[in-house]
Amino acid sequence: MEGAEMEEARVEDREHDHNNTQEDAQIEESEQKNKDAEVAPALVSVHPTQNSVAVAVGSDLRVFNLLDNCAVNLVDESGGASHNDSIRCIKYGTNGKLFVSAGDDKLFKVWSTDCWRCISTVVSEKRLSAVAISNDGLHVCFADKFGVVWVVDLAGFDGSEASLDKKAAPLLSHYCSIITSLEFSLDGRFIVSADRDSKIRVTVFPSKPLDGAHEIQSFCLGHTEFVSCLAFISSPDSPQGILVSGGGDSTVRLWDIISGSLLDTCEVGAKVESDATEGNCSIITGICTILDCTLIAVAIQSLRGIMLLACNLPSRTLSVTKLVSIIGENFVPTSLGSSISGGLLWMVTGASKFRGPDISPCSRVKGISGFNKNSPDSSEQEPVVLADTELPGGVKLLEKLQGSMLIDEKVFLVAADAVKTAMCNLLNKKQYSDEKREFRKRTRNDKKKKQ
Amino acid sequence: MSQNKPNPTVNKSTGLPRKRFYRARAHSNPLSDSHFPVPLSPSHVDYSLHYPQLFPLADRTDTCKKIEFADVGCGFGGLLISLSTLFPETLMIGMELRDKVTEYVKERILGLRVANPGQYQNVSVVRTNSMKYIPNYFEKGQLSKMFFLFPDPHFKEKNHRRRVISPHLLDEYAYVLQVGGIIYTITDVEELGEWMKSCLQNHPMFEPLSETELEADPIVKLLNTATEEGQKVARNGGQTFQAVYRRITPAS
């Protein structure tokens, strides 16, 4: 029953008396939801100087080396298990030496990008939902679905040892709320964590992280739904950077993390609904800064393309500059990635197992280039969606990262839809009418279900 | 319906609510998703609802007075009522998760305000899950005192994470407390008393008050006598275990 552990702890009144038909229906409904919640989006992450690109889909981690133009074979001799369930989060460190992956299999793996060897595997008690690497590369962090952020000390690792047997220590905790994103500030002084309860917490990253991070710098409060993603924009007058966040309330927000004050709110949902999405669901699923952080690419649920936002640093405001549509293909990006300085935005769509015509995990990779730094509105250079052959690495890269070149693109619409449902079920709070809540309270059964 | 019909839930002579109409389960699950409204941020807390006489206008930009005392898990509000007259200039709020109990405290405060004009204007109560939403109510360093009196002991080890005093939650309490602010805890469960003390002792942002400081603090005496739970323990001749700590700047 481990799949339902979150539900079990969160709402004990989920469990019902089997004699009641109405409740049977509810159980089915909730079990179905549990199943759907396990659909994981395909993820992409790009090396800071674009040496390599990584895609995770289901339990599969695929890496392509762009320097040598070849697929990478991962070497996992750390003694720990390999990923055997959906990977939920992947990330490169700022200096590009480390890479981390974690997910539903409760495994947190640290990889050295030199030879793509797994240098450490930490087994968590809970499923994992977010990862981060400190800017100095000495500490790696992962967050579990109960809101605890753990830290692993990599000090002493110089790349020569075969593997590290490391234990994780609790760093901080959001009270039983799923942590959706974890980022270090640009100066490395703060670790920022976002959760399902619309909260962003900014914590001072201590000199001895294994003793816990107790000093909270601020809370960034203003999102009205869950926060789904975080990113930093560099700014000459703030070494820590300006925080950008996206959430279930269809807004992208700009924050000063020192004071926790909200600098600007950009209602992205309102801009999209009319032309590209169906329904009212325009949850922000990913944000990615491009071109030295002057532009922000935003992935929105159901949007076949991306929204480009510009940040005006002097006035500290956000504005929508352009909607880049992907024409001729059913491509709703589930994850975005870019190198630090590169003008190329990598996108992936796809999902782990889901109920659809194709059972196996699938993914599709695309790129957008042609971002213009100085005049985003200029008509001379428009962002263009690259053809498969125009991507660095070309078909060879796609064969590795997608697993195949021939995938029926209809699959991706079903996949995007499954990801959307899964995300809503996972992060949206269930709404019950007063009567229904009373009914559930009366019939609650706190006893654990016998397996 | 006649307007003169007496309301049975209110005591006729004192105008205060009668407890037996506000009975509630002793325990509430702090982990479940909340369905009550929560202010978006501390600046969204409507002081005019809580302290109508002191904040007649909903817009409170002209005044900088803020809530300073928080009684977390205030129960039937005994301590708040005592503190209200002891610190008439200080704004204080009780936070309680159980709906009916919150209603009782609300009625109790309204009754006291009517019976004692000019008094009890500085005290209020809110139904919320303080373990989740403390940062939504208070800014950094806003509080000078926090109270955790006779909290749910959650004996089972697997439920320890539901305890209102825990190493990680102390980080949040340290955030809302000003340097020098004081956290008061008391319980009649020895195991929980030790737990709360060790959590505070091991936290880098708290230090214990000295014996003389405890002697001099009038509030320490109230911990046992003012609350309904404390009185119950005293009636039964039980023992209590308290831990009173000060928020300090961590040595870095």
C-alpha cells in the first residue's frame, strides 16, 4: 500500500466502511485517483554549459553528451539499487560536475558528470519530490512528500573514490506538505523551498547543514494555490538574485527573498486561455530562465508551446512578451531546460506509465532558439522551433533521449492529459461540501486497512 | 420566534456561553487538509474583525500596532482571559483547531466585552491550524510571547510528528518571535514535558530562563492556574512540567 501512504497520513477519513455502496464508489474513485497520481511527467535538464542533456521518463534516465556527440552509458556501481519507479526530479549542479536524480522509488542518486558514474545512492523512507545541489557542490539536498528536506554532505569527494556511503540528515521541514521545488539562491546563501500549501520558504543555508537549517529568512506568501516551480533571475543589485515562481493559480510571481515581499504578479492564465488552451486549467508547470536570465520561458498545462516573459530589472516587473506556439505537432511541454548562457531552450513532453493506447513510457524532445536579448519585440529575429535535424546532436540525440524516432504523436496528447490529471490530483486540495464533509467525518474509520 | 426567548447556550446571569453546549472531541488531526479560510499573508489579517473597538476601520495602514501574544491551541481560552486584563495594552490572539471550542471562546470574549465595557478589547480567537499557517498570521519577529499549554501529547511514536512542539516547527516559532521573545510550554504528561524541553534545549535559537527570571515573571504562575486544563490537573492533584525559553540570536 505504499503508493497511498501520503493519502493515508493526510486524510485518514479516506478509508471507508466497505458495507456502504456509496462509499465503495468513493473508494474506487479515490483509488483511481491514486493510480493517476502516479503518472510522472517527462523531465529535461541541461548541463550549465550545454556539455550534455538529460531526459528522465518513467524510471529511465537518458543522457546525451553534446561535446562528443554520443549517447552516454550510465555506470551505477554505487552498490545501491537502480531507479525502478518514476523519476520525479533531475538537476545539474551550477558547476556542472554533479547531477542528481530522485523519485517515487525513494532513491536519491548523485552522479559525477565526468564519466557518468553514480557516486552515491541514498535510500529515503518516503517518496521524493524535489532535489538541489549547493552552489559549491559540497552538499546535495532532496525533499520528500512529507515536507522534509534532507541534506547529504559530499565533502571529501574528489572524484577518485569508487562511491560514497552517505547518510542524509534532516535540514528543514514544511509541515506535512509536499515540497514541489527546491532551489539555491544565486549566491548560495539561501535554500528556497516551495510547497503544495502555496508557501515559499527562504532559509539561510547554514555552515553546518547536517545540524539543520533553523534560521528562516522569509516566507514568500501570495500564491493562492500550490507553487509548482521556482527559478532565479540575476540582478546587479541583488547577489542572491530575484526569485520567480509559478503555480496552480496561473500566475508567475517575482519576489525579493530577503524581505519575502512580492514584487510583481503576472497573470499568465488570462493571456493564454483565449487562444491556446481549452478549459480553465492553465496551471504553470515549469519555468526556465534563458539568455543570461533576461527572459523567462513558462510551460503551461495544455498549452502547445511556451509563454515568454521579460523581467524589467530596474522596475522589478514582469511582462508577457510573446507566445511561441508549436505548430503542426501535439507538443505540450512537460518540462523545460536551458544552459546558463545558451540561447537554446530545450523542451520535453511525455509521461511515465499511463492509461492510454501506449503503455510504455514515451517522450519527445524539441528545442527553441533565436531568442533576442536586446529587443524581444523586434521582428528581425523571432524565436523559432527547431526542426529535429537542427537540434545539436540531431537525430542521434533524439534517438537516445526519446528512445525512438517513430512515436505516434497522438500518444503525447494523451500523455500530457494524464500528466495534467495526475498533477491536479496530487496538488489540488479536494473540495467537499459541508454535508459531504460531515458524512465523511461520521463514517470515518481510522483503523488501518488490512492488507 | 420571540426575540425575548432566552438563548439556552448562554448563562442568563453572566451572559457568558455555557461550556456544555460546546463539547468537542479532545483530538483533532493536524495533518488533514484544512477547509477554513486562511489569510494570504500577515498583512491580510483583518484586525477590524478581531478588535473592532481598537480598529474601527478595515484599513489599518495608519496604525502599526500588531498582535504580540499568541496562545497556540488556546482551548477554552482561560489563559487569554487572564492575560487580557494583565496586559490591557497588548493585542493577543488564541489559535484553536477545533471549531466548537473556537466558537465558545468567541462567545466568551463577546460576553465579557458586553459585561465589562472597555475591557477585553485586546483579545480574540481564530480557528486555524497553527502548525501549518503560523507564517500566514505573523510577520518575522512580530510576537513577544507564545504559549503552548497542555498540548495534545500524541503518545504513539508514529504520531510524534503531530506534536505542536517539534524541532522543525520550532524554526517557524523562532521566525515569528522577536529576539528576547518568550515561549511558554506546560503539560501534565511527563514524557511530553521532557520532549518539549529537549526540543527547546537542542534548538540553537532558544535558551532557558533562569530560576530568578521565572520567579519574577507573573505569567509563569498563570500557566498552572489560569487554564481549564491546568485547573483540572490541580483538582486531581496532578503534577505539571513546564519549559520556558527565550528566543536568542543564534551564535554563528
